[in-house]
Amino acid sequence: MPGPALSKKRPQILIPAYLFSFFFISIVTAQAASDPASHDSALGESVYLSVEEVKDRQTREPAPLFLDVREKDEFEAGHLSSARNVLYSEVAGMADTLPKDRPIVTYCIHSAHRAPEAAKTLRGLGFTNAYVMEGGIVAWEAGGQTIEASVEGQSASILQKTDRCAILAKPEG
């Protein structure tokens, strides 16, 4: 008889243990995600460059290659003048077309997710010269730097998520 009584108590003990584990892991994960240093460690080392550092690198040889890793419509609305548009999810597939002898600076809107992922991918493929522009295109423009649109005569702008959703929802015609 001790067996069944013991099995009835086991779920009562395990449920609080599972809940504690779930909440502990959630808290640790949330702290790591909100800590900018965790991005650096995920990339292996500090690969973030401020807008000032990027501007400084533009004056050196070889000048950096800018990879705008946003969607095509975001790029067309506004981008750095010499940037190349490559979706962050496609960076690995086209890495063989990128130079290993010149700095590569990735950016997106705020460089919070897509640009670090692209740089991490490049670093994993041996590109020790891959960096993330801290603050993305928003910081670039806020720092007084210009952006340009892909369509001649169109004013350059930075599409935020809500702008993109509105544009993508419009019917063609």
C-alpha cells in the first residue's frame, strides 16, 4: 500500500518544482536579453561600432562595406548611400561574394536583432571583419548623416514596423 500513497504525493511536489524552474529560467533569459553585453558575448567579442566609429572607418582604407539587412521595401525607402541590401536571413548564402579583406558593417533599423544576427553569421563563417552599427540607420540619421531612397526624386525615409505593415497591406492598383 505505500506505493500508491507515495505516487499521489509525487505530483504535488513536482508541480511547484516545475513552476520554480520555469520562472527561474524565464527571469534569467529576460535579463540576458535586456543586457547589451549579452549580444557581444553571443557574437564572441565586442563587434558593435558607434556611428562615430563608423564615420571614422569610412575615412580609412579599405572603407567598410555596408550591409543593410532589412527587407527590400525598407531599403528602398531609405538607406546609406553605398549600402548593399541583403536580407539578414540570406547572409550565409551569399557570404562567398563578400570581401574578407575589408570591414563589413551590418545595420537594420535599430540594429537590435537582424544586424547582430547577420554579423554573428558572418563571424561564424570566418569574417573577423564583420561589425554591427550600434543604433542602426536611426542612429545614423540622428547623428546628422544622410540617407537616400532607391527611387530618384523620392524623399528618403526610415520605415518603422507600422509603416511597413500599412504599405504591405495596400492593394496594388
